Amino acid sequence: MNDHDMNIDASDARYLDHTRDYRDELRELLDAANHKTGISRYRLCKQMGIDSGTLSNVLSKRRHFSLEKLMELLALLGYRITFTGSSSAKRYQDAPPAEKKKKRKASLKKD
């Protein structure tokens, strides 16, 4: 079976990317919040002052949130972003100060 048989063209390629990123986890958090508290995506958008289409585009991986908007949305859901050093950062401990780069990993913490 080739791409033509599946009716897929280059414009549809973005839907074939199954790589998970923060938007997949954000979708899960929004679904859980809706199930638990009944808060809708529309209501969250109104609280944040954004169009619901913007959230839809982010969740469908056509756009990204700014860090500020992501932090605002997560705060409304009771989460915050934290950054921690990774274990691979140890290899830079002996490097001269100008070359030291700490690898950071973002994670979500429930408040």
C-alpha cells in the first residue's frame, strides 16, 4: 500500500507524527480536569483571554503556546512547571566555567 492508496498527501503529514510532546499531556490534563470538575476548554480559554481555536490548534499540534500562556493554563488546572538538572549534567562538572552547560528537564508538579 502506498501513500496514494491511503489518500495521504504532504499536507496531511502532520497528522502522521505520533511523537508525544507536551501537547499530548496537556490534552490529557484538560480531559481529566473536565471529567473531575466539569470545567470546559471553552471556559478555560475565556479565563485566559484566548480564542478557543488557539487551544484547538495547539492540541492538534499546529501551533505552540508561549511559555507564559502554558504556565497560565497549567496554573488554572493546579499544576506548575519546574526545571531540574538531569544526571547527564554531571559530565560537565569538570569543564571550564565558560563551557559548563547544565542539561535541564522540565516536569509538571501538582500544587
